Amino acid sequence: MASSVQIWGSEGGKVLEATHVGSGGPHDDNHYNAGIYGSSQAPRERRMSPYAFNGGTSLGVAGKNFCVVAADTRLSQGYSILTRRGGIGHQLTSKCVVAAGGCRTDVASLQKLLDIRMQQYVDAHDKEMSTPAVAQLLSTTLYYRRFFPYYAFNVVGGLDKEGKGAVYTYDAIGSFERTEYAAQGSGQKLIIPILDNVVGNKNRSDPKKEWTVEEAVELVKDTFITAGEREIYVGDAVEIYIIQASGITMEVFQLKKD
């Protein structure tokens, strides 16, 4: 003898009806569950990620008395270009710049927080924070959020207390080191081999070259052109920050638009 079970649904008071006559009959437990839940499939797990990788490539090159930090302006998601003017470089002090690729919302939040820390330091000490101090501050800021990290991969460039160029490279949770050059973001794997060979002089027998500002800027342009031809997330334009004792200047170099 069949029995009818009515279950009130949550959508507009809809009644879901299932018929059950016991095991072994034509309407077994699977049909019963199908009537109640609307499907005989197993429950599906739904995932949500708070992160999105929006691209962005940054690099830094340190010289004897200068530092060059550059970053492209293309921000993407999948095969869509979100903006062609989304600069990821950000000036923190008169001698220090940070650039980061990753999730745009996290990058913007992190840079805004650093601006607040910069102003608090000026208010407390009546002077700007030094570049090595900025590098350490960024490290501790990232490490503080290590269990839910900022999805941002940073390059910090500037001049140290002796006026020498300094570049710092980071992972997402604040591990960092001072280097002569660095790259992060979408085009990192294409840029680093070039910098290893040309700036780092690795696997070469000729004497290591001392770069001038003009030569470093031209190298940055050539490097981004090369990366842009082989990586779809690199393109549109490059913002090049030139950091010297006299201050910071910025120029924009156009890349491909496709």
C-alpha cells in the first residue's frame, strides 16, 4: 500500500510530494529522496575563493646611486582585460616606490595601509621612513596577515641611507631579501632570465657592467617588450619610476594593445 508524503518547500510554499511503499518495491528510498530533494544526485559542494589573480608585472633594478622600478598597467581576469590603465606602482616616500601584482583589491588595500603607516611615522618622528625601514614594515605587515594573506607579490625599490640603490622582493607572507634586481607577477618567469644574464652577469666570463640610469631605463623597456610578446597578461603601457637623490620621476612607455 502506497503512502504519500508531502514536504513544504521554501520557495513560494511549493509542495514536494513523494510516494513510498517500502524497500524492494518500485518506489525505493532513492525515489523517496528524489521526491523530497528534487534530484537523485549526490549533494554538490560549492566553493568560493576570495582571491582573483588580476595580473600585473613589476621589476626593480638597483644601481650605484639610483633605482628603477617599473610596472605594466594591464589588469586582467581570465581572457578579459579589466583595464588598460591600472597602474600597480605606488610611491611611498620621496625615495621609495612599491609595485605589486596579484589581486587588485588586495594590492589597493595594502598600499592604502602602507600610506597610513607612512603618515603615522612622519607625524611621530617628523621625517620620512627610510627605504630599509619601509622594506621591513612591509614584511611585518604581510606576515601579520599570513593566515589570510594579501594576495600581492611586491617589489620595493629606493635609495638606502648611503644613497645606494636598493631592491627588495617578497612572497605573499612577507619573506623578503635585498637584491640587485627582482621581478614579480605575470611576466616574472620571462623577465628574470634576462636580468640574470644582463644585470646579474650569471654564466658569463666578461666583467660585470656598472649600469647608468639611462641604460637601466632602456633595459627595462626592452625587457617589457620581450615579455609582452610572449605573455598575454603583459601589455598596454609601463610606468617607469626613476629614483635618485634629487627625487622620483615617472615616465610612461607604451606597449602592445592586443
